[in-house]
Amino acid sequence: MARAAKQRLPRVPFNASWKTLYHLWQIGEPDGAEKHLYLTSSDYILLREMAQIDSGLDILSLDFDMARQQMSHHSANEKYANISPEADYVLIKLSSRIAQALVADPAVDLMMMHNCSLRLKVDSALALCQRLNIANLIVVENLDSFDNLFGYSFAPDLQTIIDNSMVLYRGSHHYSPAGRKRFLHLINPTKIQVIAFTDLDPAGLMIANTLDHCQRLIVPQLALRAPATLLALPQINSTADFHKQHRQLAYLTKILAANNNVAPMTHTHQPPLSHQHSLSSLTYDDTANAIGLSADWDQLVAWVVRYHVSIKQQHMQAKKLVLSLLHF
């Protein structure tokens, strides 16, 4: 309501909320199909007056982008706040090297701090990034992989990054993704490198590709150097799980087609190419000074789609796979 009033929108969706206001205050005029409600300047004047009588709030002067605790100072209904409790917090971990900067007493058990997670307000997490000069932020898809991140095997160049990173849980279930979204939106991407660590499947690749400011992905080295060897490992790939990810698969095939300016590829009834041919250029750039691999993101996506790949983060650890960094 406040957004529409501030922007003087000529029409709004005639949803349940606006239908209630229309019937309660006789504001606006619905179209014939009752899909939209058309509003005039007079309607907005009346809307502002009635809202102030009903709630005591001036919808034009009050900024609703606040937390519920703050809104309780303005209204008896704290749920008018746009920032819900879960959207104001993130779950993070710090590498032991970075955690040392927070420990004044050397007698403190750093390993205990190393294994702990911190649930911080978004603003506090941003301040901590600035205080510790955080340059690398690892966003982890699964909660148990977030808890055990420092137990994975990393290539030496990636291990250096991990040792100097803040780790952020992507969010789900009891930990809403809303806080993570707000946090990533507010960070300075020129100072903090965002790296995704996800499952190697359509859902994981979609997560990585849609994270704010993310252009790097942690993947098994074998996926880049010897994909046939990776898929030959027992109990590592679940094609059944791959086929459950219809929406994510459609997203990947669409962006893959757009990037290559071709029609979307089908992923059923296609004769497979040899693994080495399909990823022939996914090799290390041994002479490059830059951290990461010279592999191509599109080729990795095409391989996942073509070979129905779904390898979970937990299996990467169980199989002791060495992980590397892919730029995309």
C-alpha cells in the first residue's frame, strides 16, 4: 500500500489485500476482469487519510523498511515492518586464522571458536566484514556442509582462500534465505569476492548463477580434469535426483542456449558424447598466476545436463574429492 501511494501507481493487482481495501473504503475502480484496481490522485489522498485513521501511520512519510522491533515504536502492529525477523540475520562461520583476530586471550580454545557458528544481524555481519577486512565470502548450499566446510579437501590455491574466508549459509528451513539475500545485496563487491559452494547438479548451478555478485564456484577437480573418472566412482552420482530438478534444469538449458545463441538443448534421448570430448578444454592453466581454473562455465553446465549429474556436497567429502575454484 505504501509503495503504491509513494509511487502513485495508476493501477495495482486486484489481490486479496486490495480487494479488502476496496470493499472497506471504496477506493479505486476494478477493471472488468477484476485483475487490476485503477487508482486516481483522489483515491491516494483518501487512502492516506484512512490508513492514518486505522493504524496511526502516515504511509507517505514512514519508511517501512525496518525491523519489527523498531516498528513496535511506531505501531501496535509490528508486522507492518518490511524486514521480518529472519530477514535481519545471517548464519556465518570464520576460518581459524580470521577468528584469531577476534580473540584477545590466547588461552581461548581457537578450535572451539573455529567450529562454532554465529547468528548475526545483517548490519553486524557487515561491520564484522569491514573490521576484519574480509576479502572472500563462501556461500554454502547445505547446512551440514556449512558446518563441516573446513573438513573438506581443497587444492592449495583454494585452501589459501578458505583460510582467509568468512563462510555464509545460503539459508533454508529454520534459517531463512532472506537474511542472506539482504546481506549479499549490501556488501561491496569490489572489496569482497563471493564464491559459491553448492551441489554439482542443476539446482546447485542455478544457485551459484543467481547469487548476488557471485562469479566463482567450488567444484571437484575431477569434474574439470577427468569427468569420466568422477562419474565412475561408486555411489557418487544420482541420476534419479537429477530428474527431480525440472525447474532448475529448464533454467540451465535456457541460459546455456542464450549464451551460445542456439535453441535450448534437450536432455532426453540424446546419445552421449565422450566425457573427454565434451569437456576437452576444461583443464588447468598451469602457467596462469590468477587463482582458479581456465575451465568454461558453459561446458561444465552442458556436461551436467548431458550426463544427468547430481553429486551432493556430502559425497564430495565422503569421497575425499579435492575441490578447486572455477570462474564463470
